[in-house]
Amino acid sequence: MDCKGLEKVFLPADVTAIEKGAFSGCVRLREAALPDRLTRIGTDAFRNCESITSVTIPEGVTETGEGAFAGCVGLSTVRLPSRLERISHEAFMDCTSLTNITIPEHVKSISSGAFEGCTGLIDITIPKAVTRIRERTFARCNSLVSVSMPEGVTSIADEAFEACGHLTSVLLSKRLTNIGDGAFAGCGELSEMVLPKIVKNIGARAFMGCPKLSGIRIPDRTVEIGEKAFGYDDTGERISDFVLCGRSGSPAEQYARINGFSFMSC
């Protein structure tokens, strides 16, 4: 429908679902009152509603639709329901005015790209029930300063925090075993990273483009370190004074030798 002139929406009390793309592209929409009986928000329901500034999702909603609020560049306040279990793919992608959001403890899954490009987001607390940080979930969140992961997180997927240019503090879960390709690539302010003892796989370019990271200790259980995982700037040039620390004869020493980095046995 042509809704470019629509500024306010007040849905009837008996509405339980907002269908796919229902208000997508309503660029002047400033206010949308969602009824208490609502249980489902469809894919792209409010995508690119650039003028909407706040939204309260009713308690009956347990999952946001894919891309439901993507591109809502004016959205600065979001109140999520306490029973929410899943934040879907690209649900809040490119909501550039969003500075903080409280994710309910019941959330078990935050899908790929859910908060990608939320350039105003300063910090985020990930619920305890989440076990995996998915692809590009927080990529391009350039104002994000710190991240603390719950103990249940075992995997950080490809490019999960790519290009978070102001990220300085990351507390990883002690149960983490896998860090994906480009997971922290382009995090230019990251100067320290403590890898958990049981990390097995570190993907290609995982920490590429982190010039302030001058060295890192590789756990004894690490069996794979991908190409240019660390010690390279964002152009792919080697950082000459980068130092690797690890067990002698380990993949860490092999990586250091192949890439021409200093190695310390520790």
C-alpha cells in the first residue's frame, strides 16, 4: 500500500498479528500503538519506517519477525516483552539512533544481523540463555565500547563483531571453543584479548585490523588458527612487532613462524 503520508497508527484491540511488510516503507510514520493481544509481528512489518522513534512490543510476542524494524533510523527507544525468546534475523538492523536496549533474560537466540549497523549502540548485555553469537549480529556497531558474554556462549560466528571500531573491552565466556572468520576484524581500538583455555578454533581474519592488539596468548588446546587471524592491519599488511605466546611446538608457534612473528613459549 501507499503509506508515505501515514504518520500515526492505532490498531484495534483484537488484532493479534501484523503481517509481512504491513507498514514497510511508511517513512513518515511517527507513532504505532500496538495492541496488548498482539502475538506476532511479521517479516519486514515496519522496515524503513524512518520517522518512528519508539516502540513497545506487547507481552504476548515471543519472537520478532525477520527485519521487522530494520532501517528504522529514528528508532531510539525499544521496549521488548519479558517473554521474548528469539530476536530474528536483521530485526533491528541499521537502527542507527538506538543507543541501548535491554534484552530480556528469556531470550535464547539472537539471530544473524539482528543488531548489525546499529551505529549508536554503546553497550549490550547478552542474556544467560544465549549459547551462540551468530553471524554479523553486532557488526558495524561502531559506538559499541564493551561486551560481556554469559558463561553459556560456546561459539562466536563469522564477522559477529566486525567493524566495531570503538570496542575496547570484551569479556569472553570460559566455555568458548570457536571464534569464527573475521569475528573481531576491524575492531581498531581493541588492545587486549584474553582467550579462554578451551578455545579450539580461531578463524581466518578473526582479529585482522586490530592494530592496537600487540600480542596474544594462544591456549594449549587450540588446534587451528586461520589465515591472517591476527597480526595484520585492515589492509592485510603485517604488524611487525606483533608477538605470539603459546606452547612450544603448537599451532601458535607454527603460525608465528609462517607469518614471521616473534614467538614466546608460555
